Amino acid sequence: MTISRLTADQRDAILAELPRWRLRSDGLAIEAELKFADFNEAFGFMTRVALYADKADHHPEWFNVYSTVHMTLTTHDAGGLSQRDADMARFVETLLPG
Ligand code: HBI
């Protein structure tokens, strides 16, 4: 199934809702640096996102060092940002305090 890329306006609207996330310099992904209390919290978060990703068939590119998780969301099949990235970022927000 082909999935379409978000327009610039759609992208900007989503980023306005998601202050924790930044547009990558090439405009093809959104990124966030998430800090947790410790590794246990960070990995628990990653476990919950992993279950979502598996169900959604949409997987983050991420990097974890101890209590920090760096996430990059893009849709390879769309060659940029799609609704799936926005949906995953919104899901991530439900797992974070504040
Ligand atoms: N995850 N981020 C991301 N982007 C994709 O395009 C993607 C994926 N996970 C699985 C997936 N595509 C598969 O549907 C295709 O590679 C077949």
C-alpha cells in the first residue's frame, strides 16, 4: 500500500501541536530527545512504543543511552513524513508526563 507524504502545511500544523518535536534539517523526518529518570524508565517507554510500532507496522529510528531516547520518525515508503509519523508522535506524547 502506498502511503502519501504530508504537505508542508500539514507538516507545519502537526509540528505546532507537538512542541517536543523538531523537523530534521532535510525536512523528511521529525525528531525528539526524550529524557527519563533512569534506564528502567527509558526502556519501559521503548517497550511500549515497540508494541505500538509492531501493531502499526511503523517503526521508529531510535537511539538509547541510559536514560535518554532519541527518536526519529519518517516513512520510508513515502520518502518523507506521513500521517503514520504524526500518529506515532502523538502516541509517544501520551506516554510522557506533562
Ligand atoms: N516503518 N518508519 C517506517 N517507515 C516505513 O515505511 C515502514 C516502517 N515499518 C514497516 C514498513 N514500512 C513496511 O510496511 C514496508 O517496509 C513493507
